[in-house]
Amino acid sequence: MSAVEWTNPDRLRRYRERVLGEQRILREACGDADGHRQRVLEDMLEFNADTEFGRKHGFRQIRDLDDFRKAVPISDYSALEPWIERMAAGESGLLTDDDPAIYFTSSGTTGAHKKIPVTPRFMKTVFLPFYYAMWAPMAEHFWDVLARPDAVLNLKQDVLTTPRTTASGRPHLGASQVDLGAVFGETLAAEPGTSAPWAELPSAVSEDDHAERQYLRLRLAVENRDVQGIVAFNPAMIAALPHQLAQWWPRILKDIRDGTLGGRPHHSPNPRRAAELEQLARYHRTIRPSLVWPGMKVILSWTTGVASLYLPRVREEFGAGVTLLPAPVGASEGPVGVALDRHSAAGSLVVTAAVHEFVDADTDLTADSQTLLPHELEPNRDYHVVFSHVGGLYRYAMGDVVRVLDHADGVPRMEYVGRATLSDAVGERLRDGQVVRALRDALGATGLEVRNAACRVAATDGRTPSYTFAVEPWTPWSDHEASRFARLLDTSLRKESVHYGRTRAEGCLEPASVLRLPEGAFQRQWDATVAGGVRFTQVKDRLFRQDGDQWRQLTGDMPNPH
């Protein structure tokens, strides 16, 4: 979409009405959560009753959620993969009555990519209402930012012209790589910032050269001092941007001064902007996003998980008054929650999109786990998420854990806390959310700050295993501070996890220790991962690092921990 099309008054009016309208619909739906759950269930069963999956599980005989629970076991991707692979090869009528138009990839960083079927019916009734509503807080409170084509630096969207395809020829790509208007005829779905000068890169730039594509976007955005918003769901991308500015600064200045883009002719030279930026660099010891874009107002990103440890300080790099809005709770497979206000972390359950069930995160999730409904969830507890929707995922365990903060307007408000994967060497059964909360408690008790953190459990020289936490301090820690932090962290882990407390009490685990990393350690590993061919959006914070080579790459030859 061109800048002229984006700023067309009629389009802006229709876009704002759609976004705020979907938000209003979801708010009103919260008051009848049970009714919407039944309607979503009935529509899903009726639409897909004559599929192979629907016939096998008796969809036409199911009348309510209890029947559905009895007929369909909880499953993960591996259980549905045989069906999905047949669909991807061209078979119809397996999981869904309508054929997928595309397949979303998973957000995993390594290994084979999942193929998440995306059908027209799923897009219309599940994805798009949720998708539009997620922009509502920005549209409601920062409309002056969204209404301009060149005020948002969108680091999330990177539409591909030549995506990989399935055996049947359907595109197989990330949700952020899809042109929804072209594929589904949804012209209003173009994201903020996707009509800016930095949205469309020269065709000569390889779509696999992720670092160069990021450089070119940043170079173009730096030339425009009026950027006021950033969209990057992955918070690691927000944390990386100040580093990238410093890393690429001389090259950026030269490109702007010469009117080039990556050394190639682009437009007229801009010595005035280059001189302004050079003056900023001379006057300030460190060049920051807040200096390059003094009018920055808002950032849309995930704000929970490991990012909750570093985003408050990172936000200062962009400006003291910048608002952090939380990206939605969900995945390529489907939506869970979306922020209906300016809460810093929580999203309200999207009751119009899917049938949501939950299982206490302290228990193992199995095919016959007893599930809870939204009104049965307790604040300050963690839960596995299971959902079903018309797109062909039935009682699907998405592998994420959410934490319920409260109930608002009839539905739970929740935040993403991490993957469901356990770190379990000797029965300690630690989850991401528990470790992040323990880290946050220990940091709060000591007044210390970190740029990032990761951990690993291992035994040294055959001794009792222990957890080592690699932390990158924001400012140097003394030996005394590091030792005290380690003790408090171990105590917090005991409080967060009864299993960790038991294994510590029984002597199966030694106390946790802390390894202080030099500044830039996490960023260097992040850069190396991108250089290895992983897209920026997929290189996410990972708390547990059991791979020995990756751990050594992160920590190097560091002295013994405290």
C-alpha cells in the first residue's frame, strides 16, 4: 500500500471504525462469555461436521461442551500432524470443510516448521476480529501516530514475495510475512508502518539476508526524525535496536549523506539530516533512539516473560514518556487474549474466537486432563491453554502457559508467562514463569537490574547438580551483591516451586549460582543466530539453555559463578 492510499481520509475513517468496532464487540461479548462459547462450539461443529475428523469424532451428535470433551481428546501439533500433512499435500475435507489458503509457520527458532492451516472461515471469524482489536489501544489513544504513513517503524511485518510452499503449492510462511489484503481481500488489514518508506525494500536484497534487511529498514527510518511509534511483538527486537544503532551508525550516516541505501543509489543526498545526526553523536556520549526520534510516543510489544526484567529500563532508551502497549496473547495457531485497555501486560480472553479450556500448569497435560472453564480460573495462578476453533484445531494444547491476573467484565485477564516446557533434571519441575518471578523478586530485593538472563542445570565433576544463572547486569555488580542475589534467588525459587524446594531440601540440588556476563553477551549471541539464517522475529528470549554449545557461546570462558 502506498502512502497516498494509507492517508486517504475515507480509508482512515473506515480503518478506525473497524478497529474500534472490533474492540467494542469483544468488550460487549465479555458480558455473555458462556453464550458465546456455546455459539462458537455449535458453529465449529456444524461447519466441519462432514470432515473426516468430524465424522470420526461424531460432531453431529455433540450438543454441548461436555459431549465435546468426551468425544475429542486433548492433542498437540504432533497428534494432528498426520492430518495436516495430508492437507498440505492437497487432500480436502480432513480437518476443515474449506481448504487452507495458506499455512502459518510456528514461531519456533529451530527445527522443522509447523504447518498451521489458515482457512478463509478461520480468517474471517477467528483471526481478523482479534487482529483488528489488537490495534485498538493505539488507534484510541495514539491516532495521530497511526494516521500517518511514516510515523511507525514496523519491525514485525516483512511480506515475502517468494515464500516457501507446501506440496500442494500453498504458501507456508509466518503470519508477519503475509499480505492479508492480497491473499484474503482484506484491504484494511495493512499494518501501521507498512506504507512507510522503509516497508518495501529493493528486490535485489535477498529475503534470506535478515541482518541486511534490518539494517536497510533502520537506515531509512533514521533519516526520518518524526518516527513516533514502533511495532515489534518480539521484545528482543526492541532491546536490540539501540545496539544496532550504535553498531551501524557510521554506515547509516554515510548512506543518508550520500543518498544511498546499502551503498546503492536510492534518492537525493541528505547532508542536512546527516549533519544533524553527527552533531547529536558528538554532543552525547551514546546515540539513543530517543535522540534520533525525539517525538517517540508508543511501542507495541510483548511485555511479559523474560522481557519484564529488562523492558522498563530499555524503554528509557526510546524516551522517558514512551508508552508500552502489550501485544496480544496468542500464537500462529489461534488467539487467546487481547488488550482492551492500556494495561501494561494483560489481555482479556477472546470469547468470540474459540472454545478455551485451561489446565493447572503445575500438572502434566495429557489427552484426558480435566479442564477448567474461564470462570473457574483463579487470579495469580498459571494455566496451560487448550483451544478449539473452526480452523481445524480441536482441543489443541498450544504449549503456552498464561497467568490469570484478575477477572474483568466477566472474563479472565491474563498474561503470557512462558512455554509449558519443564526444566526437570531431578524432579524440580521448573517452568519459565516461576523462574522469571523468582528473578524479579531477587532483583527487586537487591535493587539490581539485568539486560537479560538465562539458566542451565548441570553437575560439575560428578557432583550434585545445580542451576547456574547467566545474567548480564545493567551496571557492574560487586561480588557481595552477586552472592546475595544468588541466595535470594534460590530462596525465591523455593517459594515459587514446591518441587524445587523439595529437591533442595533433600539434597538433590545444590544452591543456585550466578554468573555475571560482560555487556553485550546476549546481543552477540542474538546477532550470531540471525547471521545463521533465523529471522529477527523468531529469535526470542530463551530462559532455559541446556544445549552445551549454545551455553558456551553465551557465557564464553567465564570464571566460577557465585
